[in-house]
Amino acid sequence: MDYTIHTPAQLGQVLRGQRMAQGLTQKATGEPVGLLPKTVGRLENEPARSTVESLFKLLSALNLELVIRPKSDQPSEW
């Protein structure tokens, strides 16, 4: 499923939802990619204060990818 993200808060919610859907703790998610549980928590709760590098590590740990594309002409649901 694709998620359209417009705000940092939405990003955090999607990241947390994906982690929980996979049945992972913050610790189990971060360990393979070198992130501390507090860093995973910050990405989920305050993504605007996180680094792009940490974001990409978390995306990798969750087997997710970032896609950038032009906005569609359709009105946003948000």
C-alpha cells in the first residue's frame, strides 16, 4: 500500500504503523541498521527533528522505500 505524506507528523504515524504491523519493537527495528531505540522513537514522534540519514536507515530496517513524484492534479485528502 502507498501512503501520501504531507507533514512530518504523518510520516511518523506511517513509520510507527509499519513497524507495529511487522510486530517489531523499536529496539528490534533499530539494531540491524545501527539505530538506538530512542532514535526510532524520535523518528516516529518528532520526525522533523531527525536526520535524513536516520530516516533512510529506518526505511531500510522496515523494508520500505521513499518515492518522490510530482503532485497529482487531484485535490488532497488532507
